[in-house]
Amino acid sequence: LRLVRLLRLCRIAKVSRVVLAMPELVVLINGLKMGCRAVSASLTLIGIIIYVFAITFRNLSQDTELEEVFFPSVPASMMMLLLSSVLPDHTDYFQEDFSAHPIYFGLLYFVFIMLIGYVVLNL
């Protein structure tokens, strides 16, 4: 068991020698570390936005066909909103279902897509 630990330590020492021999690698690693904070903040903001809109759509769509199809629960609403914002190729599918309902569903969905797009572009 001690021999295995010693071998692992030797591997780490070899990796550290490679890193010291290539300063560009150190710059890239430091850049990744700094970027992780901004990316995690953006992903947290996207999660909060999706959660708020999922609750809003869930409450507004009660006793409609949209509740049964897209918003049966808050987690299912979040999944639908996440997939529709990540996979915009499926917007025709959502437009057909939203067109038969009041205009505020479509407007709220448009605001959601624009807000998520803005946050992702600033990522």
C-alpha cells in the first residue's frame, strides 16, 4: 500500500516537472481557474431565471392544456424551459402549442428566451 502511494507521488512529481517546463500550460491553467468563477456565476443565474420562469409558467397555465403538456410540475417546467432554451431548433414545436392560448404565454416565453440568450452571450 505504501509502495502504491509512493508511485502516485512520483507520478505527481513528473507532472509538476512537465508543468514547470511549459510555462504556457501554467498560464492556461490559471486562466481556467479564473474563468470557473464567472462561468459558475452565470450558470447559477441561468438556474435562478429558469426556476422563476418555471414557477410563473406553472401558475399561469393551471387548468389549461399547457399544464398537462409542458408544465405539470415545477421540475418538469424547468426541464422544458432548459431544453427549449438550449435546443432552439424545437421552437416550432412550442410555437404551435402556445399559439392557441392567450398572448401573454407567448410574450412571457419570448422574454424568457431573450433573457437566457443574453446571459449566455455574456458568459
